[in-house]
Amino acid sequence: MNLLFDLRVMSLLIALVAGFEIFPLLLAMYLGEDPIPLVKSIILAAIFVLGGIWFSRKARPELTPRDGFLVTSLGWFLASFFGGMPYVFNGGMDWPSAFFETASGFTTTGSSAMTDIEAWPKSILLWRSITHWLGGMGMLLMAIAILPFLGVGGTQLMKAEVPGPTKDRMTPRLVSTARALWGVYTLITIFGVAGFMYFGMDLYDAVNHSFAAIATGGFSTKNLSMGYYSPAAQWWAILIMGLGGMNFLIHYRVIVLRDWKAFTYEELIGYLLIIFIFTAYIVAILVRWNPEWNIEEVVRHSLFQVVSIMTTTGFASTDWEQWPAITQLWLGLLMVIGGMSGSTGGGIKVVRVQILLKTIPNVTTRLLRPNQVVIQKMDHQPIPREILENAVALFILAMGYVLFGGMLLNAMDMDLLSAMGASLTAWANVGPGFNTVGAMDNFAHVPDFGKIILASLMIVGRLEIFTILMLFSTRFWKD
């Protein structure tokens, strides 16, 4: 392992985080808010960065696979620590809550320990949304895009950070791929800002909500989330969240290459089909449950919550915890499924669900015809064995992590439904859970140790378990 260069990469990652704090600092100065919390945060981060760069000045610039996993895992925890300092210095949060809030931001989970969002300074809320935007596409992927020398071992960072069973490149060069991804991501973000402004938001709210929607995060500047805004703004949010939950390879092929065949990908068809089926089912239930709603309201709220939960954004257009229990059960299932591979969404990913479902008829076929060779395919291509193993192992490990996290929270006197809901929503990077941590609630009442557990679950879920699990293997630390 190349620990000195690992330190240099992590130092540069914190420099990137601190660099983006300049934008809320400028906003604070413009609005006449107290800039000191952000100034202190930038100074402390700068001290760490300069120290790390000095100690690693003789490091050779190369990364092995183990370095990639180590840098990604520790880098995300470090970013969550340094990124949480503005909340602490502002005086509104203790360290566990700040770590929780920042981990929730970077992992695009959207769970919050803020009891009154609108009481916080606008500059701090902007920083909160920026953590979404940075974490959505990946902080280390941005570092690769702007620091070409990381391309030497950047493939290891990309494998460890980018979610999904495959890590396809858009271009032959990794740096070009990273820039292409961030270029498309930025373009859709601007598109989102323009739409939100057109439908009634001011520039500040439009930027915050576009950052959260495309990153499938869910942080809002309002206590009522998207329920505060017009139906037109909610429809626009549905579109941006849906785009964020799609594989960005599709966006690149359509926007840059004009490759319309990208719309025929099996995972995309499955993604859209799940949204349609779940929305139709919930609409049918809500029509009978609340006859006072007109059909537009029923369809809008149903589609909004299905897209919000499936893409793991976590925005709310209404308090869906008041809906019939069966609808909440189906929304909980969507939390597990999540968005597409290569998207900013969390969960298991649609492609893994499709792979797992494809194994069922194959198993029965083998039982009936033991000598028949059965080959599973996606998009007419055989599915490699390692992808099958990845899908099965991740599903088993994910459910284990969720149950274990829920039991720990339940032992801290959280009721079982709230504890399991909090654990599930943290791992899946959704945001709202059930009962006391529902759509219109917050996580302020969760014990400090519980917040640390949930923040860790968020990072584990964002990096898809294996990246973190590697660090606990004895083989990982052997030369």
C-alpha cells in the first residue's frame, strides 16, 4: 500500500470540500449573516490539508486497489467530519448531530437533525445543499476530473466510489469520463434551476432544490419540504428526481452522442415500469381513501412520492405517513429497490433486482433439466458470474446491516418501527423513515450514538458495503 499518497489524496479531498465552503461564505457576507462559522471551518480544514500535503511530499503517485478502498472509505468519513464544522460553529448542533447531518448530505440521504430548518442561516442551508450536490456524483470523481494526476490510479477510486455492479466508462480515458459525468450532471442541474425559477421559486430556493433533486438527496429550505411549493414546481421536481435516479451513462449517450438506443436498456425499462405500476396502485388506493382530492392531486402526490422514494430523494409533497398502511409498505419496498446503477440514487439498484429475479426461472429450469446449460442475460449480453455473486451478496449483507442497525437503535429505546425505519432509510440513502422519523419528522431526538450509527450506515450504503467491509478483512492489511 502507498499510505503517503493515500494521505495526499485525502488531503486534496478535504481541500475540495473546504473550497466549496467559499460559496456559502460569500452568500453570508452578501446577506449580512455571521461568516465566522464558515471561516473557522475553512481555516481548520486548510491546516489539515497543508499538514497532509507536507507529510506526503515524497509520496510516489500511484494507487493500488487496496489504496482505492482505503482512501474512499476514510475520505468519506473525513469529509463528513470536516463538512460538519459549520453546523457546530454556528451554535445550533453538537458534534454527533453535525456528523450525522453532513454524512446525510454527502451520501444524499436527506435525513436531518434540524428541528426548524427555516430558522437556520441561508448560508448554512446552502452549504447543506452543496454537500448533496458534491456527494451525488462523487467527491473523488470530481477530484479525478480536476486533478489529472489522479488518473494514474483513479480507476481504483472510481471502482470504490461509483455505485452499481458495473463501472462503465464513457470514454477511453478515466479523466475524460469523470469530466463527462460531471459535465452532464452540471447541465441537468442548471436545467433544474431554470425550471424551478420558472415555476415560482426564487434563485436561492431554485438552486438548493435543484442540487437536492438531481443528487436525489432531499434537503429542502422549507419545513414542509416540496409541500410548500406550487403543484407545477412539484411536477418539475418529479422530472429532475427521475433524471437523477437514471444511469448517467444514458444521459451522456442521449445528450452528447444522440444515441436513442439507450432508451431500450432493460434496466431503464424496468425502472420506468416499476414507477408506473407502483404509482397506479397507490392512485387506486388513494382515490377511495380521500375522495375530496381531485384526480390531479391524487396522481401528483402518488407519482411524487413513488419517484421520490424510489430514487431515494426523500422530498415530500404531503405527509404520506397519513396514507393507508399498505401504501407505506409499498413505499418501504421502493426504498430497498432504489434507483438505477450509475445514478445518484441509493438502494440495491434496479439492475440487481432484475438479476435476482432472473435467477428464479433459471433455478427451476436446472431442477427440471439438470443437463441444460442456462445463461442469464441482460440487454442480450451474458451476465458475468461476478455480477451475479455481487447482487446476491450485497442483498444479503444489506439486509443484515439494516437489521443489525435497527436492533442497536431499538436497544437505545427507539420503538421498533422507528428503529427499523431509520436503519433502512439510512442504508438506502432515502431520508424519511417511519413513525417518529417519518416524512414530516426529523432525527433530532435520536441519541448521539444512534446518530453516529445511522451516519455510518449512510456511508456504508452510499459506498455499497464492500468498500467499507474490505477494511475489516485481515487479508486487506497483509502485504
